Amino acid sequence: MTSSCKNVSIGEYDPRTGLTHITQQRGRLLFNMGPSVKKRQHHDLLVEAVDLTMSSGNYTGLSLYPEEASYLSQQEALIIYLMPRKGEDAPPLSAATFDVMVLNDAHVSLACMQVYAFLKDHRLHPRRCRRPLMQSSFICDSIPCIMANSECRDVAFDVWKTMTCESAESAQRAKKRKMLMRVFKVIVCRFGDALPSMRSLRNAANSTISHNDLADNHVPLKVAVVHHDNTVLLFEVGTHDSNKTNK
């Protein structure tokens, strides 16, 4: 893989923050990645706090989370250098090396990275969940978590899908346009983890609801279970009826 490919982007991985800062953005795969609008404030504060002097180009303003950078690297759509880069001849990180580096961080979950890749492969757009922002640091407040001791820590991702809708421009014709729609929220757990109670699932779902966004109440909740062979199964949870759980 070379940087001359027209659809290959370039970025530099900062171990201090866990983010990969994009210096050359090419192609469409980077669309719908990086901090959502509601996380931009924390992102901007983080960027201001660190030195973003990079040798592979100027910072574009887009930073990727570990699961996003890992997915693009696996797709050979992103060249990643370690920051700070040790000389112009320093080689980029291989996809395997990058994954090993980010997984050495106790805050990064392999299961969440696997679920992210699974959803992307199904033409969906997972984004880190739009839970209310706290005053804690940007990176810690944004990390998707998995089940712990039968309790749900967090909804890991809001999952969006590109939909084609018709908008009537006049009585004679209708124009088709594409728009993103949030189709479900997902909690991540591993096969063999203790089954969470419906109460803990409901609490996890409610913790992400914005009082200013009534549509949040109607977004389905799903549990993504990562098996030992790395396959992923999705189960939809009926949080309003404790006797009903749908696959």
C-alpha cells in the first residue's frame, strides 16, 4: 500500500490521546467518522492541549477513534504513522502493529473494535454514543465499554444508516435524496459474559437519552455478542416489556 493511491488517506497515531489525526484525507470511507457534533467541544479542547506538529502534512481537523482507524487500516484505506514520527524514512504501522498498540491501552476494548468492523461491513455507520457530555476528559468520557459484572456500563455506539427519501419539490415531481437515520443503539458484550438484567439494560439505554431529543425514546436497543471465533450476533431488546426479547 502506498500513499499515491487516490483513495488512501494518511494519519498519525498519538498514543497520548488514542486518536489518529488525519493529515491527508482521500476517498469516502472517512465520512461519518470522528467525533459527532455533540463531542466537538471536547475534541477541540483536546486538540488545543496537545502539540499537533506532524511530518506527514497539516492537520485536517479530523481525528479518528481507535476502532475507526483500525477498520480503515484493515481496509487498506489509511496509512498510519506513529506520532512523533522518527524521521522521514520511518515506515508506517502495519494494521496488526497498530491494533497491538491500541489494545495495550486498558481503555480500548477488542470486542468494541470487532463490533464496529462488523457493523461497517454491513453498510452501517456506528458512531460513539451521544451520551450527555460530562466535565471529564474527552477521551475517557467517550470510550465505549462492555458488560461488567452483569451490569451495562454504556451503550457503545449509535448506529446510523444511509436512507434514500423522496422530497416533493413540486406537485409534478419528487426528488430523491440521501440522509442519515439512526436505526438503533448497541451494547457490546462477549460470549460467556453473565446475562444482564432487564433493569441494567434499561438504565444503560436511558442514560443516553437527551431530554431535547424525543426521538431518542424510539430508537431500538440491541446487544452485540462477540463469540470466541470473532463472529458477532445482534439481539434486539424490548426494554419496555421485561417479558419480551427479540432477536
